[in-house]
Amino acid sequence: MRRLPGITVVTALAVLASVAPAQAARPGDRSAHPRTSPALSGTATPPGTTTTGTRARSGRQAAFTEAARTYGVPESVLLAVSYLESRWEGHGGRPSVAAGYGPMHLVDGRAAPGRPHGAGEDPRGDETRPRAIAVPSVAKDRPRDTLRRASELTGLSPDRLREDASANIMGGAALLADYRRRTGGSPRDDPAGWYEAVARYPGTRERGAADEDAAFSFADEVYATIRAGAARVTDDGERVVLPAIPDLPTSLSPPAPSTPFAPPAPSTPPSVSPASPASSPAFLAAFARPAPAKPSGPSDPRAPLPLERRASPSEPPTEPPAEPPAEPPTPTPTQAAAPTPIPAKKIAMMPAPGPDCPKSVSCEWLPAAYERLPGGGYGNHDRSDGPREIDYIVIHDGETSYDAMTRLAKDPTYLSWHFTIRSADGHIAQHLRARDIGWHAGNWYVNSRSIGLEHEGYLAKGGAWYTEAMYLASARLVRHLAAKYDIPLDRAHILGHDNVPGTTPETVAGMHEDPGPYWDWAHYFELLGRPLRASGGDAARSVLIRPDYGTNRPGFTGCGGGCRDLGAASVWLRTRPSATAPLVKDIGKHPTGDSTYSVYDHAARASTGQRYALAERKGDWTAIWYLGQKAWFHDPATAPTSVRASGPLVTPRPGRSPVKVYGRAYPMKPAYPRGVPTQDLTPLQYSIPAGQAYSSGPATRGSYLRAASFDPSEHRVVTGDARYRQIQFGHRIMFVRASDVRSVTG
């Protein structure tokens, strides 16, 4: 029997006995910790629970039942759509990154987009050819205003639909029923008959083949959820269960519509009217496809059924590449285990003909600009005509909308990255081939060895949240890329932009903070198939930061819309084992001041999945070595925020302390051939005193890519004999000379 996430064994048996058919927990899901969920701690009916037949339902579960009955929507369909859009969370009336509200993600089409980050920064991170950028203005594409359409259908005010979770669920059910009616059918109980209505649900604009493909992919994901089932406890303590329907047909063919797709009511804003009818031949052609293969492998049993993707008009007219393996080769036993050795190949060779995505996601090719600029120079990336070693995948949020980001990628005066992922439905746009170098991380060494993923999102706009649809698509893409380019799935290789180091002391303070503390790293790694678990037992000399996201509420300032009561993936680090002790200092981030509680300040924070050397334990507090000092975080046995971990550590060699720390692993001077300018190997303002230890990631030889020409044939790769060890030094990774440290058993 599978264990339902966040539910004790006794309670799980009770839930399974009360629900028919028995549901399986959706792999990769995270729930509130059982100790913080009183509703799950016993057999008594919790307050606010209603009973329908023999099934005990919480307030939110009852709201789904009532809304489904009111509008004739199959409850399984309503629950699965909501799970993909919000994981059944109300989010306290705060908007998602795509201006969606509540459990049903009702989109406010009048919301203004954010301003993309980047003004004045150097996205290349190469001081030998500095390139500060301006942020161009970007016109807004308004999504369908599903919030106001739901208001018209239900008679409920937009404010109530935003703030009241039960009203929001009613609005989502009304929308689904309206889409079902307008696609030529009438409400009915059979979930299979709602495929077209589900495909139309996300509040994205419909422009053509790519958006139809995204609609199919979203609907496939919803029906995979119905087949697998799901169960979790929301952040506000609501237990919701979606019973599995494993025998739901795998080839969904709705009946031929009896009437054309009807136009919306006259009072509906024009943006609601779909540009491409669901009864069009292009849309209905999907249902004539052969029955797809079953989901792949035990590691991802709830994976969506793959689609035979149509080529976007902008794709080169060539055959698609062969699908890579679904899983990376020979994973390490746990996330805390020693990093997988980096093989020499790491090849991103010839350009792939079309988007380099797994078939289980919706993906299109929208190429970034590569043009000469007036007055010299070029933008907005570097091309490569040879193989490239890829060590990292960098996770960003774009601080603006998907439409704005995909337009900016086409601007040669702006910066570049490889993929953009949309919030509402998980649709992906690829802008660069893996072999080309994006200007995205502000560190040329990392840029030259990484793939950058921008997510439609905001680090702190009112505590904005990320949708499950985006998490799922992003995780599938990362698994695909990791398998193809031999990238280990751990936090030493899957980095946030906030984990990328500055290149010189002058650049440290200005490095980015995204995706920030509200990116749920634990859930993300579960979706990657690499859950963050303890290892090494009591003898382990490292700890893995692992708070429970839903109940860990450290409190931040600077969100603009309130963020002190939100779950987060970070823990505060203090100078003493006391909640009143000052935060530890970061001399790079704050050369003359103290660390702050701002959501934009990572100076005194450790993040989920990061491994640190254990320095000391005292009561409910744990100390780690961090930025050259001992840093304490609250870690009580009753609500732990870390787990034991094993893995390699490094400490200064005798006579070598203090050890210098670097933001990149460049070769020494003798390695540079004639014609390639020598790069200064500038240490950062930090150092490692004797007696301290730091978790060690991959070892690498110093290398530098010289790419200062529009013609990629003129690029040169310089590789030296000097070896480096990557370490988790603070919130960011950094590098030390291998000759300065010795390895110790972790």
C-alpha cells in the first residue's frame, strides 16, 4: 500500500477505507507535516467537516463537492484541474505569478505585468568585455480574464472570488461547465467527456499551434492526475483527497459537437472569446491520434501520456531528435551522497532540429536574437560551433510575464537564456540551443557551463506563488536535460540564480536573489525523482537543510503584499543559539552593515537541499560552517529543519590557512596561449580559517572560454592544470584551489 503524503499510517487506512476506489498518493507531492495537522492526528471529525454519504469531507473538500454538483462538473475533473493550478491552496487571496487567484487560479486579465530585472547589470559576467543593459519596454498581452467571466457566470463579485476559497471553487466549476457547453456538449458525469473543456481552462491566450499544443498537454496532465489520484493537506490545514480512477480511458475521444463553439454572452469581455474554436479541425485532430503509451517507469508513474507533438511554424522543417532516456544514468543513492563524478564528455554537440524538450511537455522553438549591434558588439548570446561541457542548470524567475520574457529574448540589446516556462499551464519556449551560451547568470564561468531556465514569476510580489503545472513542466525538462548532458540531480548542480557567486569582490553585492525563498526546492526535487533525504546516520558530519515548506514560516520583510505568514524553503542563521541573537554577517553582501530580514537578502539564510559541514549542536540548535564563521539555526527534534547527510568535505591543509575563495575556476597564467588575454584569478573577500570544513561538490580543472567574436569559429577554450573544488561556502557556491585543501570523510 502506498503512503499518502503527510498522512499517518492509521489515518491513511481510515481515508482509504472511506474512499472508493482506493486512491494512490500522487508521487512527488508534499503535504504539511503530520505533527502540524491536527485534522489528521486522530479519527474524530475535525471542525468544519461535512459528511456526504460515507465520506468525511473537510470544508474545502465539501466546497469541491458542492460546486461540482451545482454546475454538473465531475468532481474528479474539478479537483484535478485545481490541483494542477494551485495544489488546492487558497494562498490567502494572494495572486500567482500569472495573476491567478485561489484554488481554481481565476486569472485577473487586467493585472499589470512586472518589470523584468536586468537594468544596469552585466548578464555576461565577464569584466574583459563588460555589457550593461537597459530594460526595454514590453507591450502587455492580456490573458483571458477568467476572474470576471466567473463573476458573470456565478453572480459573485471579483473580490469575493479572489478572497473566498469556496467562492473561487464555485467560479472555476462555472467556467468548466461553460466551456463544456460552448464546445458542443452538456454537463455529464463521465470525466472522459470533459477533455476539451479542461484543455481550455488555463487563462492563456490562444494564438495558434503552440497554444493548442499547450492546451493538449495541460489536459493530459489533468487526466494523468485523475488516474493516479492525489491527497494532501493544504498550508491552511485543509485535507483534500482525489480518489484515483486508474481505469479512465487512455484515449479520450469526445463525441462530435452538435453545435459550433458558441460565442460568449454579450457582456463577456472580448478577451474571453477564444481565437481558435475547439471544434476546429486542428483542435479535434488530436483525438484521432493512436492511443499513447503508458506512463514511463516506476520513478514517474503519474507522468502524462505523451503526445505526438506538431511542429510549430517557427521550427526548422527537419525530423525531431531521438528521445533521450527518461532518467539520468546511475543516480546517487540520496541527495546527500557524494556527487557523481563528472565525465569528460558532457557534450552539447550539433544543434537539435526543433525544441530540445521531452515529449511529455508542451514546447516550442522561439529563437533568441543573434545580431550585430550598431557601433560594434553583438547580442544577445554567444554561438558555439563545437561541443560544450555543461555542469549546471540554473533556475531563475523572470520578474515579469511569459509574454514579456519571450519578447525580450528576441531583442538583441537584452540578455538571453535557454528556456522560458509559463505559469498557467507549464508551456515551454526554447530560445537557445544547449550548445550556445546564454547571458543569464552574471558569472561568465557559470554561463559558459550552464543551461538557464526562466520561470514566469516574481520573487516577492505579494508572496506570489508558483503553480503545480509550472513545477511539473520544469521538473520534466530538467530531468530530460540532466539525462542528456550527464548533469547530477543535486543542489550542487541544479542551482538557483541566488546560488551563483560573484566573479570579483566588486560584483558580489549585486548578484541576484531569484527564485528566492518561496521556490519549493523539496517539492521540486521530489518531482525530479530525487527526494531530499537523510543519509549517513548519526556518524554523518554534514547536515542537509530540509525544513517542512508548509509549516516553516521564517518571516520576511519587503514583499509589498505581506510575506511574514508564508511557508518558505529557507532558515535564518544566527551568531548564537538563540532566537534573539543577531543574524550572521556577510562581508560581501554588506561590507559595512548588518544582514537584514528582507526577502531580497540571502546573507544569513541557508536553503533547502544545501549541504553544510556540521560544526556543533546545542539543545534545539544546530551550527554549520558558513562564510568563514559558525552559524546557528533553530532545529528542534520535534520540528527539525535539517537532516543528517553524508558526503565529501574539505578543510584547509596545514600551513595553507586562511584559504582563498574564488567565484570562478579559471586557469593559471601559464595556460593561456598567445593571442588569448590572461584572465585575472581574483579571490573574493572571503577566506577559510584553519579548523573549519565545507561540503565539497565536483572537482574540476581550471577552464576559460574566450568568446569575444560574432564568429564562433574564433572562440577558444583554455584549459589549465590547476584543479579546483566547488564548495557550499555560504548561500552561494564558490571555489577553492584543490592544492589548498584536503578532503575529509563526511
